[in-house]
Amino acid sequence: MKRTWIQLLEEARAAVPEVTIDQARSRLEGNGGAIHLIDVREREEYREGHLENAVSVPRGFLEMRIEEAVPDRDAAVIAYCQGGTRSLIAARILRDMGYSNVVSMAGGFGAWKGAGYRWVADRQFGPDQIQRYSRHFLLPEVGEVGQAKLLDARVLLIGAGGLGSPTAYYLAAAGVGTLGIVDDDVVDRSNLQRQILHNEERVGMAKVESARLTLEGLNPDVKVVGYRERVNSENIMRLIADYDIIVDGCDNFPTRYLVNDACVFTGKTNIHGSIFQFEGQTTVFKPSEGPCYRCLFPEPPPPGAAPSCAEAGVLGVLPGLIGCVQAVETVKQILGVGRSLVGRLLHFDTLSMEIRQMRLRKDPECPVCGEQPTIRELIDYEEFCGLRAGHTA
């Protein structure tokens, strides 16, 4: 039987309870945490303003995406649109899908805003940004709110070498707004086998400047701050002070321990990675949640015990693999999504293509983060591997 739009609307009104903006407000204030607010308007309308904590599920995608937003079909749902019509039809569809506790807000966002009730507007993305981050916008775990977090984030990378290159490249592509890069070295032709931030034309150029040219050329939203200096106990606290997350991409022990200890002292998250020949490993050290680097290795090895990449070699694509994992973990920390590598270490053997996961536990006797720490200030260890602290793989 053919039905007109008016008939469909009348059937929806007969099947779906409606609440006024005052009733909706009362419900949200009384039990807002247990109520799912679903905004069924188009994304452009949602960007211009919406109810606080509302989830955008445009009417055209309702059937496909509602289960991601509201997996429990018995949960309380308030659907709203601009004037109350689209949400009524949407609520009827949800009822047909088995959502038993859904209502439509009469008058919609227009009435809510007109009454002077609280509403919020998300970051306004420009046309270029809407195109650039469109695939992020489609992910419920990211969306426009998450992309705004990425653009507001500040990440410091220790090193613009083998690990820092892929990490920085993908963080810039993802739209991490401020990337600090610490490296006192210059581009050498031997770097180009693995350090993808640099190229032949930049041999002899400072790595921080080469990195800036590459990253800002990739994404103009990203601000790159270069620090052409060697990491030591006198500058590490200054270097990390203005950043939310620290990515350790160095290949020498003095810097590794300095970064660890400084992050423990300041409570900052340390995204750790290391490589050697055909093997690499990565983890996340978060002082408030898990162990630190010294929980695994309380003291550096004696000089000469661990050869550098310059001495032992490294497979060119290996740092790309480890650096990409570091980038993923960094993005997850910024967004607050997923299960992080805190308390877990991933070990990659590229020759056998085996990936092992090891559980890491906090050491109560750790000299820096244990119950009775003995290390309370930064230490400049003697140099290892024939490298100065601050150089990278």
C-alpha cells in the first residue's frame, strides 16, 4: 500500500512517544549518563551546534551506524533533529529495529536553542580539512571530536632518524597539531636507506630543518618545532615541558635513560621503540599506569656491550615497522581509545616474521619509580656505542 509523507509521519507519531524540550532536559539532568542522545541531522548541521554529549548519526546512515553508537537495544535513547520531524521518523525506524526505549524530542534543536538551553559547537573545520580528515571522521572512535584532539595535541619526538621519521610522518598525516623534534645531527647519505623524512638534496642539512620541510609540506595544519641540540640532563626538562607525549626514537642508552627518568619525574607518557639489525621492539611507559624502562633495565650496560646501528647495521624497512606502531600508540593515547601497550612489549623478528608479546610488570624495587626510589635526579651516563647522546638510528 502506497503511503504519503503525511501518513508516514502520522504513523510514526502514533508509534513513538514524544517529549518536550523541558522533559528532555529534565531527563538528561536527572540521569544524563544513562541516556543516549542521537542527533539525526546532517553533519553540516551538527557542526554548527548540537546538544552536549550528543552523538551524530545522520538519518541517511541511521540503520548502518546506530548499533555502533547504541549497542544495547534496551538503552534509553532520545533522538532529535532541527525541528522534530526527522527524529520522529528516525525513532520509528529504531523501534522497528528493536530499540524499545526510544523517544523523539519535539521541536528539536531549534526549540532547544531558542529556549536558551545549553548547547555546544565543535571545532569548525575548513573545506580542505573536511577532505583531508574525511576517513577519520567516519571512524566512531575518532570523528570530528577526536580530530580536534589530534589537532590540539603536542608531541615531542626524540630524534629525526630511523624511528622518528615514520612516526613523525604519520603523526603529521593524522593531523597532530604540534610536533617538536629534537636532533643535533645533519643528514648523511647513509641515513637515506631508512630515514624517510630526508632525501638526497638535503645531505648536509640539519635533520630538524629537513624534517620540518617534509612534514609541513605534507600537512599545512601541522606546526613543527625543531630543537637542534643534544639531549642531556640540563635541557631535557625544558625540552619536554610543553608537550603531552614523548616519543623516544633514540638509539643510545644515555638518552634512553634520560628520557625515561624525565618522563617518570614529570608523569609524561613515553612511547618507546628500539631496533637492532632485523629485530625491533616497542612499548608504552606511562608512569601512572605501568612500569618504566628502568623496571626492565635498572642500569645501562657497560660501554661496548651493545653495538650501535652504525656498527651492527639495520634493515632499512625495520624502523618503518616499529615507528608506525609508535605512531599508532601515540594517536591512541591522544584519543583515549583502545588498549594501549602499557605493560606489554611487542617484539618483532622480521627474518622469521614472528611477533611476540611480553607482559611487563612494575618493579617495586625500581630505582626511579619503585616504592623507595634511589634515583631522584637526572644522570648523564658516560657515552655508549661511540655515539653522543641525542643521535638516532
